[in-house]
Amino acid sequence: MIHTAPADSAAKSTAPLYSLGSNVQDFSEGIDGSKESLDRLRQGFVWSDFEPTGYYLPPNTSLTLTVAPLAGTTLPKLLIGTYSFDTLRWNPRSEQLAAGDNTITGDPYGGLLWIRFTTTGTPTAKVRITFKGGAVRAPVFVKDKTTDWTAQLNQYTQSPAAILTNNNTYLVFERNRALSTSNGDANFILQTIDKGVEKGENYIAGMDNSAPENAPPTHKILMTISNAKNIWGVASYYRTWFAPGLMNEALTAKNIVDNGWGAWHELGHLHQQQAWKWSTLGEVTVNIYTLAAERAVNGTGALRLKGPTTTNAMNFLAITDTSKDFNSDAQMTDGNFTRLVMFHQLWLAFGDQFYITLHKQTRAEKPSLSADAEKMRYFMLKACTISGKDLTTFFKKWGFKPGASVYTEIASLGLPQPAVEPSTLKDN
């Protein structure tokens, strides 16, 4: 049976008539996720280039729908299931839709229904999809719009999953878990995530519309609970996924400000740029964005580098052995966070604009780098030219060993020494 969405559950989209859970929905073509994330933004993971419908297809149930082209010639794909929500269907089933009537044969798994409508060229197409039979409504909460959350959760019981959405993310919870989230708490969580992403992670990444390559992402990020075992939080292509414990720790109104590090961290992975993320930095540069989000929401994690982490870093900096190596854990205590202090010191020395400019220049230059030494060289030279300072002492104190020629290149820039050596800086 098809249920029509209540008026206050309409979702924001580029398609003006798009309303989550309505039996008639319009979808506009968007840019391909890989072209957007990998090519334009120079990131390492592809964002979630699909949109929710507000429907769930029960197992062993056929779906009927009609696709009416409104512009262009291309047609979307239907995704059945949510990335990483359930290990029985880790990636959604994808069905190419045709103009006119479509019947999608059911399978043993079912799942939430999503639309992927993308192109590597210029988006021009638009379609209207009418859901006719087989699918059932899923509970949907839209930031600053939904007022009937508890009623939806109690009414749309055939869907095991609920969707919460804001400007930047899709949260998928088990419906039973969502029952413990009040209307006010759900809205606060969504508002806080938008603040952390827009004023924190997107901001520090220089997504400010100052040039076409600096426009904010056109896609959102899926954040889903997962029944996968032995995971806490993970980021990958098209999604982030979380253990139930992390959902409780980070994605509740009680904890998202005071204990949201895990959520900001996984979102941060989808912001990392590859040109200056060499092999030891997968779990390091991600926290540039984590810290920015924590500062944006006034979270307690903004002070996470104080205390033992700073002590570990200062102990490493004090080592005078010429064999000291930033990329080796042998002389480091808690290498990932010790390395993070190096990036944090550059922020302490040169402020937000240092990383904003680094991201912008990386997008504009589009360097194609693969070897660690190449990426280190790129970062070191960029750090000097962006700051306007010769950072040779700083990098040597941190044990950077990119090859002597890089230090020669830095010297040839003729830049002054920093007034205060950045390696001495730490959070107060």
C-alpha cells in the first residue's frame, strides 16, 4: 500500500515538487559522485550521490511505479536497500528504470528505496516518479519541518528503518531505536550536524563558493547504523556507518555536543584530500575536520589535544636523534594523535586560512600524486608558500624526511623565518 506523506515532511531538493514519502515525486539529474568528489573536490571518498524516497520495500514484494520524463533523455536508477545498514545486503540492489510503467520483482531482502540520478556531463534531465504499489512508508524526519515524528514512528511500523535528513546528511536508524528520540531531540541533532559540517568541516575545507571548484558538495553523506560486527565507526564510498554504541555515544541530543567526536571523525574522512594524505595520515588529517566541527558546535572535543597528547608530541619533538622519522611509530606514543599535533600547530600558528587556502589551491592545481614522498613534498612546499614562512626548522623538528632536495626547494623560496617557531605551540 502507498501512503502519502504529511505536508510537513516535504524535503528540500533541487527538484521543486520533491516530497519525501509522497506517491508522486520529481527528481532532477545531478552530477556523478566520483566526478564531484574525486575530480572537483580532490577528495578520497565519494559522497552519497542518491536521494531518499521515503519508502521501504518489504522482502519478497514486487514494486510497481511509473516514470515520466519531464526534461532530457536520461533516466534514474532505483536503489533497493541502504549501504551498510544490513550485512545481508551490504550494497543496495540497483535497477535501471525505464520510461513508463516499471515492475521490480521482489527479493528476500527488500530495503529502503533511493534514487540515483547522475551524469558525468551537465545535468539536464528531470523525471516524475509515481509509486503505485508494493512499497510502504518509512518514517521520515526533515530538519525544521517535521512535527509528527512520534506519530510516524508509531504508524509506519512495516519499515525497520527510519530516515532523518538535513542540509548535509541522511541519518538512517532502526525504527525501534528512533522511537526513543523525541521531535525536539531529532531536530537538535540535525541542526547540530548541519552546524558542524557547514561551519566546521566544509568551512575549513574552503568550500565557500569563491570559485566553481570551491562550491560546497552537491551531495549529502549517508550516516547509517549498521549490524556489522566488530566495527565502531567506518567511512567508505557513498556512506559512513556506525555501531549502535557509537550511535548512542555521538548521535543523540544528549551527547552530540559533548561526545560527538566519532560522528565528526567519520564525516571528516569524506573531506580528506588525497594530494597531501600520504600513507601514514589516513587517521590523522581526518581530524583536522573533526576539530573544526568540534569548534563550530563548541564541543568538548575541541580540547582533545590538551594533556597527554600534547605531552607525547612535545616528547617526540625533543628527540635529537637524526634518525627521527615522522612516519615511523617507533619513537612515537600514539602516533596518529602525535602526528595530528603537527597539523594542529600549523593551525595555531597560521589560523583557519592556512587550511582553507591549502584546500582551495589543491582543488585549483589538481596535482596527480601517488608516492608518499611526492605528497610530503607537495604539503611542505604548500605550507611554506601559504604561510609565507620558511618552515624548514619546523619540519626537521618533526622528522620530515622527504629527501634533501625538498629542503633545497624551500630555501630557494627566500622566505623569512616565522616570528615564533610553530613547533613550540600548544593549546593553552
